[in-house]
Amino acid sequence: MTIPELPILAWIIIASFTGGVLSVSLAALFALNLRTAWIPMLVSYAIGAMLGAVFLEILPHAFSEASSIESISATLLFGLLLFFVLEKLVIWRHCHGDHCEVHAIHTEEDCPLTHPRSELAVDGVKYKAVTATKAPSLTQVHSHAHAHHHDSGRSGMMIMIGDTFHNFVDGVLIAAAFLVDVKLGVVTALAIISHEIPQEVGDFLILLHSGYSKKQALVFNLVSSLATLVGGLLAYYALQYVMSWVPYILGLAAASMLYVAVADLIPSLHKRTELKATLSQVLLIALGVSSIFLVGYFIH
């Protein structure tokens, strides 16, 4: 399949704007209408897509464009350590569900939805046992969260600031990839979108828990996603004058995806150890890798 002949700037605008809006829209669909059982499936696919993008496309291009392999390896190592520090500073924190270890409404063990008890008291508020056998919907989780005291929007505002910065960096990475090769840009954008969806679901839950309405949560996430476009445009004009930086930005892109996949997402899959869940996770990870491979193989 031949890629349409478009200017690089047009590709960056389309990928940044469409990717941001698409990820937020799909996240809203999952967060407001579908069930939490779908989220681990999205996470497993995102892991495969990011690992496939890193090892099949981004790193090979970075190695070929750089002056030395050692410099890209050092950039990759630096990026992994950098994102570790940023995560510790709660700037790069990714939440993929209502039991995120940083922004959790409560611990998973104490959740009256997933671990029903005869009666559970949290912050002086008592909950009755939940007897439903099917997985609770995310809207149920939202209504359950309202029983807790709101934090006057502080958690929601913090996550929006962090998410806006994250989206801006995503735009820079997308622009750097397109400046090297259009195919690499498409693959990088696909990997970023696949990982953004489960993250945005977590953002929706935090905003709803902070007291924002569904409409406000959607609007705030859409506005935050525009930072991807801003980052892409600024990077396009800036990197044209320092093209020698592009391989190292690709190295940072690889480091960010690798860190999120290995340090953040994969550990969350280990919470489910039954054979059926494990097989499902492996197949979805393989599907994510395969999708990146097929995009790279057929697009030229």
C-alpha cells in the first residue's frame, strides 16, 4: 500500500490532532459506557504495539541515522533513567484503572465492588456487599466514587497538568519520527495512540472522582490532547535546524515506550495469573506486535 503524497507538516498535523482526539474519544467510550473487563485487553495490545514499534521501527531507524550505535544506546539508557525519575516526581504517572497505586480511590483489596463484604467502612462511609456476578461498569465505579469526599478537583487538575506535558512530548516524538520517514511516523503514532487509550480511561476516572461532570471530563481531556499538536508543530520547525538531534529524540521515544510497557503496563498483567487470562494477554501482545509489523511491511 502506497502512502499518499503529503507534505511532512501535513502528516504531523494529521497524526497529532487525529491521534489525540481519537484516543480521547475511544477512552471516553470505554470509560463512560463499557466495562472494566475491556481495559486489560487494551493494555495487553498497547504493550505489544509499543514493543513492536520500539524494536521493529524506532530503534533501527535511530541506529541508522545516528553517528554511532553507542550514542543511541547511551540515549536509551539515559531515557529509561530519566522517565524513572519523572515517574517518581509524579509527572509521568500513568493510571490505567480505578486502582492505580498513586491516584487510587482505595486499594483493590478494600474495593467493595471487586471484593464484596458484608459491610465496609471507608472514611466513615459504609458500603453494603455487592452481589452482582458480572464485572462492574466504569460508570458504576464513578457513582461509587461519589460516596467518597471529593478533593475539590485537585487530583483532576494535577493529572491534567501531567497529561498535557505528556501529550506535548508525544507530539515532539511524532514529529521527529515523521522527519526521518513517513512510515516510521505512522508506526510511532499508532503505538502512541494504542497506549494513550487505557491511560485516558484512567484520567477520566480521576476527573470524575474529583467532582467533574462527564461533559467536563471529556472537554478537559480533549483540550489536553491538543498539546500533542502543539508539540508536533514546534518540533517540526525546531528540528529542521537541528536534524542531528533527531536520532537522539528517537532514542528517547524508544526509551519512553519501553519504560511504559515494561515498568508500568506489564506488571499490571501479573495480577491475573490464571491460564485463560495469561493466554489472552500473550495473544493480544502478539497482536499488537503483529499490527506494527504489518503496518511497516505494507506501507511504503
